[in-house]
Amino acid sequence: MIPSYVPGHGLLEDHVVVVTAAAGAGIGGAVARRCLEEGGRVAISDAHERRLAASARELDEEFGDGRVVSLPCDVTDEEQVQALYDLALQRFGRIDVAVNNAGLGGTADLADMTDDQWTRVLDVTLNGTMRCTRAAMRIMRERGSGVIVNNASVIGWRAQKGQSHYAAAKAGVMALTRCAALEAADFGVRVNAVSPSLAMHPHLVKVTSADLLGELTRREAFGRHAEPWEVANVIVFLASDYSSYMTGEVVSVSSQHP
């Protein structure tokens, strides 16, 4: 049984949050909504311009008061990443939180995988996270405060056939998070990550077979997948002052058992 949706408690009151891959009904979209419900202002981005425009319009109509700004952003392009952060600074004057959610999956056995398949997943999922983390750190270093939350995956810990590129990328996100956290601590910035197991959303259904989704669901102790907002709740916790002593941590958002 899915639990009741948790109302906002002002955990991010007046915080400015940048969220990548925030269009649609996935984890990024849930994070943007939760941050607004918790009193924040958000700059959202996505590589899919039409979906991003629709998401921004929906959030603006619901929350209003100039609390939402959007800009298309391909995280493989350094200029676009910088433009996103510049826009957030121009509109809101500062950046308190960066949620680096952009990632790209796929299924291919390593023996049959092309260099292009490998490189594309690594460039979006790992290199893109690095670019966004780097941009946020440079800005937050000047203020001496801020929080970065990266989206990893339990697949960075657990093996799965056909996922060598995605698993390597997500394991890299975990290592990046830990190393960046030690550096960022010198100027008062925290860097953590979440590691979800199975959060169901329309895009995942399109790129994953029903058989595999069924198998993964059966591994979960609750016998169900997570809702994207359940993962977003943990991201909000890491972004908030409730996690003020945490940095360099990778928090599993999972009920999965071996």
C-alpha cells in the first residue's frame, strides 16, 4: 500500500534550488514540486524542451509568485550548464541547493556494447553530474554555504546484467560525491547523494521491460516500487538543515533485499 503524501513543513523556506532533469513525472519533477511545497524557489532544467515548458507552466500556475524559472539544459554541454546556473543567480540572487538528477540508462550486454553506447551513458550520467557539481561548488564557495545532492542508484553497488555502463556511471557518481564533499567542507558546503532502487515513472516504463520491472519489484520488501515523491522526500531532507552534519554520504532509498 502506498503511504499518504507528506505535506510540506517549510524545510526549504526561501531557499533557491536548481534541479536538473526536472520535466515530467520522474524523480526530478517530484523534487521540484517538493521544494516548492517546502517553501523554496526553483530553477528547473531538462534536455526535453517541450516537456520542460509544460512542467514549468504547471508549477508556475500552481505556486505562482515568480518562484519558478526554467531553462533547457543538456548536461553534456558545459556552456548550457553554466547558463542554467547564471539564470538562477540572475533571477533569484543566490543558489542554496543543487540537485543533480540528470542521468541516462539503457540495456546492453558488454560484449555487444558499442563505444558510443558506453560513452553516451557515462557522459550524461557521470560527466554531467560532475559538470553540475563543479558549477554549484564554484558559486557556493563564494558564499561559504550550500548543499549539493546527487542522484546515484543502488545499481552502483549491486550487479545487474546489461547495465555495466549505467552501473559504472552511478558508482562514479558515488565516488565523485565523496571526494567533492571533502573538498567542499573546506568552504562550508555539503555534498551527499541518494541511491534509489526502483522508483516508477512513465519514462522508466518505456525503456524497461515488464518482466524486468516485475522482477525488481519482487525484490522489494514492501512488494512495490517507490513513488518518485518518496525519493524526493529524502533529497529534501539532505537539502535541509535537518542533515546539517551529513556530507559525503550516499543514502540508500530502497526496501530491496538480496
